[in-house]
Amino acid sequence: MAANQGQYSFLRDVDHTKTTWAVRVKVVRAYEMPPQSRGGQRMELVFIDSQGDKIHGLIKRPQLRMFRSKIVENGVYAIRDFLVMDNYYTYKATNHAYLIEFYGKTIIKDINPDIVPNTVFDFQPFEVLQTLRVVDDKQLIDVIGKVAGKCTAQNLIINGRGERLMELALEDAEGNRLGCTLWNSYIDNFLNYYENHKEEGIFVIVQMCRARRYKGTISVGTSYDASKLIINGNTSELVDFMGQFPAEERDNGTLTTFTANSQVESREYILGGNLSITTIADLVKKTEEGVYWILGDVVSIENFREWCYLSCNTCNKKLQADDERFVCLNCNLTLPDGILRYKVTVCVMDDSGHSSFTLWDRECLDMLGKTAADLRNEVELRTGDPMHFPEDIESIIEKRGLFKVQLKNKAESSSYKGPISYGVITMIRDDEVLKVYENPNENGKGLEEISDMEKSGSTADNLEGTIPQKKSVDIVDLDKEVEDGVTPTQTKRKSMRLQEEETLKRNLMGQFSTNGKKLKTKIKKEPE
């Protein structure tokens, strides 16, 4: 065994070779996830030892009653007999390859707090962050800064759900600035303090936040429930940091107000009928790259055998198999495994025509309520074929939505020979929103082409690829359809469904007749 402390081991030595490890650690972060969260009710923990190494900890619901009252944030403990498993989390609080999980035989007891140093943060300098060539947005980091400015909190619709965000400008002692986005409850925490302390300078620690690059600029933001916002606290780190500023700056609570550089439209803006809706017929004629809003219905599924893909843990791009490992060409990394994500190609139709859109992981997860990995495991148990098309996905058919699509011209690619293609950035299914755009004349709005401002105001960070639109259009006898009381759109949908059923039958017949090998991959489940 590597260096140890008598019966205790350092965190760097912990691996999954046994369950009888004993460690002495401090809890630097502890938070509980609610029952409705992905992964279920549980307590998440981050531990640090005397060497400054950290490891993620997990207490699942069956053990919560046993351990909840025995462990608190900033407590120092001796812990022994726990499970060790791969650190499968997408957003990682530590760079340790493993995480530890408590179970019925785990023992925990309080120990002398002096055994573990008081240092719990690993602050990233603003100057270093701003010069990074590659930003790992899956590794959670700590930052400290003086709040120099803020924008007004915004109510947004993201993936069909209401969200809130507020942007801050943080400043270090050298005058370097870093943008920081607060989400949801973190906004209330900040504003509650700010409203009662407007006469003093505001200094914050944002623990376990995410860094990302947008339009060439690196910023940070809170990450679900994992982050912790500490405002003008009595921590030694904040006291030391505040001491680097002149007294007049420490006591000056004046904040600059600026306009948020948001990538998404606010809910109020959308409900006001301000989106310009493009018909599919107009969309397929466009050649300029940009973002467009389409109001339509999903009428069929198009990719039966490729409804998911194995993605890179860092950039979400598709991994390429290489013997027993996988390669990310985008990150130039070789990985032992990846995360399974949805990539469902659907045919979307409005009264003007139809085209192929790609729904990615967030939209599918929102509609299906389960991860791609969980769904594939269920399918494999039922059919023996992990890539068999899941019936669950058919529930997407006939769903209506506002689709925010990215138009990308692939003509510059030497390997791409097809026409312009589309990927879905956001799908809004909120009934209140849909009513506004289903009856545009009531709101004084008509169907318009999207403005140049809207085309340039958003990016599609998670697009893996895009799908060409269909060239063929069904021919419909309009007079006959009106006489029969059936709209052209309904006829098209019926035609598309019949074609889809026939395609599904052919695919199933092909599955029963093939002896090809199945692709086996290692899959990490993505937690909340």
C-alpha cells in the first residue's frame, strides 16, 4: 500500500479493490437532492484530506436516515468501510477517478478537526481562466471576487421550463473581470443580502461552479444544487481577499448595472408574441446560417437504429470506437467509456410542408423522463438487443411545439454531400405559449421571417450534427380534402405514419434475419 497514516489511507490511494478503506477527511460541501431529481433522493458530499486531495461522496435514500444527522458541512470525520466506484458524474466536483458511497456497514465518527487543514477552496485566478485555450465545462471550480456590477434578473423558458438567471461582473484585486451567472435560488440568496447591505462592498465565493466559453469570452455560473454562494462571510479566505482592496472600495456598495448578454429569450418576451415564426416551406429555401422558430407537430420518427450515441464526457460529441477504448476527435482524447445521449431524428410538419429535425438529449429527456442509458438498458432486458428501437420514443409523435432550430450550411465539409440541415436548440411545449402563436392575429403578429438580431443572438453548443430536410412533398387534392372535412395537414400526417409503419416493419424484419455482431460499449449513467 502507498503512504498511509497508520490504519488510515490518503484519498489518493482509494480505489475499488476493497471496501475496508479507512480515511480521515473534512466535509467541504454537503447538500441533499430531492426525491424528484434524476437519481432520486440522496445526499451529495465532497471530502478533503490532509494532503489536499478531494473525493466525491454519496449517501443514497435507504441510508439517509442512518447518516443524515451524523455528518455536516465543515465537520471532520474518520470514515471506514464504504463502497468505491467509478466517478461517473458528468459534472465533477473532484478530479478523483472514484467516488465513495455509504452503505449499511459504513462507520463514521467525529475526530479532532486539527487533523485536516482548514483549506477547502481551490480558487482559479481570473487571468488564468481568461487565457485558457480549452475550457472543461464539466469540472466544477471555485472562484472569489468583488461584485462590480449586476444585471436585472430575467425569467426565461429553457427546454420548455421556466428558469431565472442573473448575471454578475466579478473583479479581482488586479482589476481583472469575470462574468458570473446565478441561476434560480442563487439569485434570491444574492438579492436578499444585497438589498440589506447596499452601502457596503459585496465580496463573494462561488464554490463548485462551472466555467464555459461563449462568443470567445469565458465566464462561470452556478451548477444546479452543487454550487454554494458565500457572500461577505467570515471565512479566512474572504477576509484575506477583502484585505487586498483599499478601504474605500471595501466600503463602497455601488454596483454598475449592465444589460445581460443572454442566449435565450425571456418568458415575458415570448408570451408577448414577439417571436418571428418561419414556416417550414420558407425554412427549406433559406441558405443563410442562423436561428429560426418553427411552430409544428412531430409526425414521425426517422432514425430507428441510431436513436442514441455514445458521447464524450467533456464536449458531448460522438465517440469513435477504437478496440476496447473510444476516441473523441474533437477533444483529441482517448477514453475508456462515455455517456449515452439521445439523438432522435423526427419529421416536423406545419401547414406549409415538412422537414427533418434532430432532437438532442435535453429535449428527449424532458419528454421521455428517463436517460438514454436507462432506456437502452430497459430495451436490452426486453428484447436482447440494446439498439432495438424503443416504443417509448413513439410517444414523441403528435407532440406540438415551438422549435428553435439552428440552420447550418455543411457545404464546406468535404465529407458532407447533402443539403442544408437542422438541429433543435429548444422545443417549447408550454400550452400558454403555444396558444399565443397558434392564433397570431389575436396578438397583432403574423408569420414573419426571423430578424437579423434573433439570428445572431444564440448559439447551439450541444449540436452533434444536423439532418437534411426532405426534398419530396406529398401531393394533395385540396378540394377533395375540404369536402371530406379533412385538412391537408391531417392527410400528410396519415401518409407519413403509414410510411413510418412500413419502414419499422422492414427494420424489424432485418433485425430478425441478421447475424451481425452487436456493438458493446461501456456506459456511464448521467446523474442530476
